[in-house]
Amino acid sequence: MQDASKEATKGVTPSQTVGPYFAYGLTPSGKYAWNDAFSNNLVTPDTSGDRIRVGGRVFDGDGQPVPDCMLEIWQADAQGRFADPQDKRALPNSTFRGFGRCGTDAHGAYWFDTIKPGQVADPDGKPQAPHIVLAVYARGMLLHLYTRIYFDGETANAADPVLALVPADRRTTLIATRKQGAANVYHFDVHLQGDNETVFFDV
């Protein structure tokens, strides 16, 4: 006869959150004795375009910083080309990959050094404003979140087909603001919940 207690433990595997993370493997940030596969510095010597820094903080629903969040970005280069075999325009001699990863610090802060992306077309061929795709992984979430980082002052923002889907009063949560006195530094905070919650997308 089968043990009833063992039988009771069978069933659906319990869900678990997507964090916190094992920094040793996922966000080493040069702290360990190997070259990081991915880091928060995407700039390579042969990459053309305007070098920028995008940074900010990640906050939870109570407005508290999230110190063990992991962020990943994916973007086009300055000419709007992706480092992907499907993008036939990609230059084979460029080492710019357009992908980066960063963990937040004790204050919930993060930053990426990269290249300001160019415009890319959506699946219908409509031009999109320069943007960076941001994936957010954090404790307490069953699935990671996707959003976009647009840039303040871009005239192309007005005609961007994705921004047009977002209510006008919520679009500011997707706009990185230029830091005063630093032309190539942009500030972008991520709010996981609350009154200032960042707009996230189903993909």
C-alpha cells in the first residue's frame, strides 16, 4: 500500500519568483577572476555613434530601492541595425552586440554605458523612435517585465507607434531625461508598482 503522505506531495510544482540572483554567475561586474560574458558596458572600440550613459534606480511598490534586481538591455546600433543573423544589414566587422546586463547596488542603482541607438522599423515598416528594450528581473515576481527606454527631446517620439499605444499621461514613465550639465547622460528610474509605476509591455 502506498504511503498517503508521499501521495499528498505529488502534484503541480510550486511557483517561485525570478530573484534574487546569484551574483557570482549572473552579475559578476568584474569582481571575480574571469571576463564577464555580459556587462553594463556595451561600448567596443570599433563601434560608431554617440556614446551615452543611461542610469537610475529601481523602486518597489512602497518606494523603497530594490538592491538585488537584475536588468538586461537589448538595442540597435547607431544606424538602427541589430547584432542578429536576421538583420542582414549588420556589419560583420563590428563587435557591438547591443546586449548588456547589470545588477542593482545596495541603493537600487544601475547604469549602462552604450551607444545611442538609431531608428528601427516596426513589423509594419513604420519607423520607431530611438529606444532601448529593458527587461527587469526581481524578487517577488513570477515573470520578468519588459519595458522601453525612450530619450527626452527626440522629435521621432511623437510618431512612434508603440508610444502611441500608451496613454498620454503615462508616457513619461518611458522617457529617459537628460542630466543637467551632462549632454550624454540620461536618467531613467524603474518603478515596479505604485502611483509612478513604469509602463510594462506584454510580449
